[in-house]
Amino acid sequence: MSKFPSTKPILTITVQMKSLRLLFERNSSPAKTTSSSSKFKRPKPSSISNGSDSSQSSSSQDPLKTHFSSLIKSTETTLQLRQIHAQILRRHLSSSANLTTLLISVSSSLKSIPYALSIFNDSHHKSLFLFNALIRGLTENSHFQSSVSHFLLMLRHRVRPDKLTYPFVLKSVAGLGLRFLGLILHGRIIKCGVEFDSFVRVSLVEMYVKLEEMGFALQVFDESPERNKSESILLWNVLINGCCKVGNLEKAMELFEDMPERNIGSWNSFINGLMKNGDLNKAMQLFDEMKEKDVVSWTTIVNGLSQNGDHQKALSMFFKMLEVGLRPNDLTLVSALSACAKIGALEAGVRIHNYFVENGLRLNKATAAALVDMYAKCGNILSASKVFEVTKEKDIRTWSVMIWGWATHGFYGQAIRCFKKMMFSGIKPDAVVFLALLTACSHSGQVDLGLNFFDSMRFDYSIEPTMKHYTLVVDLLGRAGRLDEAMKFIQRMPISPDFVAWGALFCACRAHKNIKMAELVSEKLLRLEPKHPGSYVFLSNVYAAVGRWEDVERVRMLMQNQAVGKDPGWSYIEVNGQVHSFVAGDHDHKRAREIYLKLEEIVSGAREQGYMPETGWVLHNIEEEEKEDALGSHSEKLALAFALMNTSPGTTIRIVKNLRICGDCHSLMKCASKMSQREIILRDIKRFHHFKYGVCSCGDYW
């Protein structure tokens, strides 16, 4: 007997739970089986696919029914299925349970759920097989609520569920997060005597894993007969995945080592769990130990490395996968393209795009969006636009990444035009699209247009603004110097402004040298996150910009007393297919001496063009010469010097920086683009800057 806890106390939670219990009790007695189910013998595991029983087997010998069965199974579109259904109705064969079950199964597999429901509702004889086919179809199409509702309808019709019913109902319950109903179903399964069926057992453990009820999941596993444990590798895999999900890597490792047999899925599941918990070294160790690796194994590694920030290693593993002759799937390609986008690895991204072309891969919604995003974030907005234009299947994600691309590159006109095209195509905007539109307006100073979009989002599309939307409006007003309006807006927000929202106003105060408001905002920032370096650094820079060095020193001492460290600036640059990273003040690079000599040469030439180091961007009051040294070690300048040393004349230089570019680096980049006759594209945390012929695309509005 299972030690599973009694479900009776849970039944008092809601009236619905009580009624469910009554339904279960009414259907529990074998003597109460009605004619709707008495005609059927206990189905074999394969019967779910065709709904066959003794009576159906005899009817299936009818050549006409056999012919229609084969037609239904070979159907590829809903239109074809409707035509076949029409012929079945014309020939008065709609009473055939076998054909009706097949129609429901195939329409579900074609994702035509409304049609499957209409077939079910029109059926007068709702048998176990019809219910099983429909519940399975609803579950596999993520219509979890409807699946559970039809399970309850099944009980009301006094049709007894079997071992093929419960796995899909359990999955729906997990999808809805209905813990109490899951417990009740578990009790019913025990009562029906199907708890040791392999499929049901795995489904029970998987339900508890998804509900993060690992105590129950482990209990079900521990109480499983050795036969279940030895025959079902999936049972182990699901439990290992659950342990990893809640961060219990020790238990996951114990289970992994105790497995009587492992398949590739076992390795993949555990490696994925390690990756999600940030244990990259152990994950790579297990990956290297695998004797056989499939596309899922490689995808898990590529995606895991990228998700953990090791984008260079992720790309290295992706290209190694191609070398061993494995064909990547969509997730592999999307993960690799995402890694390229994160570090600005354009050459690697182009190689992946060429792989698409050379292997005849068709762009779908996911891969097209990833490719557009990669080109846009790597600084090649024109290539992003070309990929977007040739993409036939465009969903809201594809449109939003293109609008985002135009917005972050400062082309607000193209962003608006792209938005209008999306509207004309019949796709309604979502919250992400409005974030992109507000970003475009903010970067271009289109304040009134941005405010119109914000109002339209709320009143025309009934989209509730998130904190990000409110922050962008604050940024929109602040950049334009409308600080009082920005302050009033932030004070009237229906949700409490967070650190980022106040930070947007703080940056605007700094840019427009409004010391009084900056001090007020800094108090808000320090109250929200006293350990965050941003508020100290920004306030110090505000004071430095107006020469209030005593206040600068006071802020610096506060940072030291609070043990607050300033986030280091770093930059990525890709040269000849190799990504190089630099941090502020970097002297560890093997060519550091050459890099600094080249940087001195650039600064010297820029001075002749009228450049003067903007020492107001340095944190605190030091001698002017020391300030210039501090500015000279910014990571983007080191990346620029390295690129000029190692690329041929005329080559576009692309730099990715993790922080906002400072005013001094911005000025130097303009001079460097004019001196070298090159385009320099720099992506900082806010936007893209295209430097060309001594001018930046932002128009110094940043």
C-alpha cells in the first residue's frame, strides 16, 4: 500500500474539489459501469491511436471504412480532413467510433482543435476512445483547461478513465499548476490500480516535478517496484531533471550514478541541469565522457554555454559540432546566433548564415528572427533588413526584432515605417513592440510622438505598461531636457518606480547639469539600492562636471565606507574571426605595449584635429595628467587601437561595450573615424553609435 498522504483534508478546500470527489466515487464501482463503456474491453496501449475494440475490429473489415481510415491517417491539411469527413457523412458512416476517433486524433495533430471539438460534440456515442483521443489532443496542444474540463465531463458521462487517460490529464494538471487536483488524481489512480503502469508512473513523477513538489516525486519513485525502475529509463531522467530544476545537484548526481542503465537522454538531461545551475565545468566534463553524442547533446552544450555568458566557447562548440558532421536543429542555430549577437561576432554570424544557404535550410519564424537580431546587434543593420525582407513567415517576434534594430541604430523613421507595415500585415503590436517604438523616439528626440505611442498602447490596444515602458517615458522626457515633466511623470506612476526608472532621470539630470534635482534623485537611488555603484558614480560625475570637488571626494569616501565597487567596463571586438575582449586599464593582453603606443598615436593625431580629453568624466579630483591617463585606459579605446593595428585600411570597426560610452570616448571615436577614413560602429548598453567622417549618427543626442 502506498504511503501517499490522505487527500480528504484537501477536498474541503473548494466546492469544485468536493464535486470532483463525488464524480470519482460515483465512477469507482465496477458494478456501475454503464452501457456507454460496457461494450469495450480493456484497451491495449496502442489502441489510443486508432480507438479499436472488439466491435470496431469487426467493422474495420468493411473495405469502405478501411479505405477511409487510411485516407484520414495520410491527411496533411485540415482542408483535406474536412473533405474526407464530408464524404464519411454522405455515406452515413459517422456512427463508426473508429473513424470518429481517428478524425479527432488527426485534427488534433494538425492543431485544428476547434474542429476536433466540433467532431467530438457532434458524436452521439462518446466512448472511452473518443474521450482519450480528445483529452490527448487538447493536452498536446496545450489546451490544459479544456483537457481537464473534458476529463470531468468524462466522469459525468460515467465513462471510466483508464491507464491511457491519466498521463495526459496529469500533464494538463501540471501545466495549470493545480497541486490539489494532482493530489486527488494520484489518489484516484491508486484506487483504480493503475499506479504501477510505466506510463502512468512516469507521468505522476513528471507532474510533481513540474509542480516543484520534489518530496512527492521522490516518494513516488522510491515506492516504485524494481521492475518500473529497471525498465523505465525515462522515470530516472524525469526525476534527475526535477532535482536539477530545484538546484539539488547532489541528489541528481546520486540518481545519475545509481541508474541501472543510461541512454543519451540521461546524459543530456543531467548536463542540461548542470548548465542551468551554472556548473559549466562539470557539464563539460560529462559531455567529454559521453561515448555517443546526438544533436540534442551538442545543442544543450551550445545553449548552456551561451546562457551562462561564455559566448566564445559556445560558438567554438557549435563549429566543432559542424566539423564532426552533425546537422544542427533550430534551437542549436538560434543559440549560436544569439551568442554571436551578444559579443558582436559578425564574422561568425555570417558563417552561420552561409551554412543556411549552402545546406538549403529554409528560414522559419524562429531562425529568421534570430538571424535578423544577430545582424542588427552586430552592427550590420542593412543585412538585418535584407534578411527580414526575404523572410516569408513573419510573426510578432520577427517584426519586433526588426523594429528594435532600427530603433537602437537611431533610425527612428525606418522603425516607424516598419511598425506601420506590420500593422498593415494584420499583426497587432504587443508590449515589446511598444518598447521598441518608445526607444526609437527617445533616441531621436521625438518626445510628442513617443508620448502618443505610450497613450495608444494603453487606450487603443489595452496593453498595461510595465516598469520598462514607464522608464522609457522618463528617459524620453529627460533626454529632451523636460526634467520637471519627467519628475511629475515618475511621481504619478501607478506602480512604484524602481532603481532603473530613477536612474533614467538621474542620467538626464547629469546631462543637463541640474544639480538640485540630481541630489534629490540620488537619495531615492541610495534608499533603493545602497550597494549599487551607479548612484555613487553618477552623483560624483555630476559634482565633477561643475567643479564641486569636495562633494566628489565625499561621495568617493561613501563608496569606500559602503564597500561599493564600480562595475568594470569591458569591450569586445572581432578581428579576423577571433573575438578579443578588453577591460578598462587592461595590461594583461599579450600585445598591451603595442596597443598603448597605438592609442597614444591616435590621441596625438586627434589633438591636432582639436580633440581635448574631457576630464570631467573621471570619477574624482586628481591632477589633470592623471585624469587623462584614467580616460586613456577605457576598454573601447583599447579595442579601437587593437583594431586599427590588425585590420586593413577601409575595414569597418565594430565594438561592443557593456556600459554607456563616456563623452570623452565619444569625442575620440569621432576624431578617429575622420583620421582613419573608416566607419566605427560602437554598441553600448543603450544604443549604436555610427562614427563616420568625424560625425556620429546619434547627432550627439545620447
